Amino acid sequence: MSTQTRTYFYQGIKVGWPFIFLISPFAFLFGVVAMQAGLNVFEALSFSVIVIAGAAQLTAIQLMQENTHTFVIIFSGLAVNLRMAMYSASMAVHMGKLPLWKRALVAYLTVDQTYAVSIAKFETEPEMSVADKFAFYIGVATPILPLWYLATLAGAWTGSAVPSTLPLDFAIPLTFIAIITPMLRTLPHVIAACTSVVLSLALAFIPFNLGVILAGICAMIAGAASEEFIKNKGRVRREQT
């Protein structure tokens, strides 16, 4: 690893470690809920290690508690996690030339936090090499993933000892606010974010969490359309001058 690549790795750790204060309560909450749903410690930890998707995990656990059909549980989890396909499509531009095992590792480590800060870094520093991008990405994930596992384990061990009135679920919205807010740098970004919020609430009645997916698709369309409109408007002004 070159000095520059190593520097990017440490930069990734630097921007990734603050997320531990948000994901740790989130993972702890999942561990508690998983135990209350009837899973044992090993099953709860395995769930977090294999899936690594808090929203999908909590959705699945909630449906399991309601004795929902297995197909519905799997489909709902996939629906909630469908945004990962969007993440992967945009990351392929930056990581597509990596060896297969490294691409597989990036895919495994793709969560909201690692994607958000990494894609922002790649866009602001296009001169980064593929090796530098990979090192930065791994750096971001380094403090996040181990704490996700450990906090899940702590929650599972604690189990029913945690009072149900303790509002640990505050970590869920705080995590996404911390991810999204720094990325709202332009008007199209703001339009896309507002569209997703409004439509997510308006379409909440759609089963299997499909309203969230539809809201995300519409938000991307709105953001792209507004960005194209702004570009065309600027082009017209330059031609007039």
C-alpha cells in the first residue's frame, strides 16, 4: 500500500468513526428486539453479520413477531433494502475495475454510512485512483462494522433487562439525518430530498414498504429533472449573452 493510499485509508477512518455514536444504539436496539422476538444470542448476532441492514432487520423482526408468512418477511426486507441496488449502480463507476474479491468486499460493506461519505468524497476528488477509493471505503467501514456487531451482541445479551420505555429507536432517524444533511449541497439535492419525504409519508399506506421505494424512484426523477432544467436554463442565459 502506497503512502497516499494509506493516507486515504486513515481519512476514511476519520470520517467514519463519528457514526459509531449513531449506529451503536441502533444495533443495540436490534439485539434487544431480536431477543424479545424469540431469537437467541447467536441468531441475533448472525442476523446482523449476514444482513447488515438495520431497517430491514427491524422490519423482519417486527413481521416475525406478527407471525407473518416467510415470503412476506423476505420480500419486505428486500423492498426496504432495494436502495442498495441504487448504491451499487453508482459505486460501480468508481469500483468496477477492482478484482472480484474486492468488489465482493465492497458489496458486503455497502451500508448507508459507508456509501454516503464515500460517494461524496469520490465526487469532490475525482483524481483519486481506484486503489485510493477502495482504501478510503475500507477505512470508513473499519470503525462502523465492528461496533455494529458488538452493539448487537450487547443488546442480545442484555435482552429483556432493557425497559421497553427506553427510546433507543431515536438512533434510526438521527442516523439518516446525519447521512443526508451534508449531501444537500445543491437545489436538485434539496428537491430530491423533499420529494422523497413527502411521497414516503403520502404513500405509507402501500403494503410491504413499497411506498418508500416508489418515493425514492420519484425523488431521483425529480432531482434529475430539476438538475437538467437548471443546466438548460444556464445554457440559454449564456447563449443570450
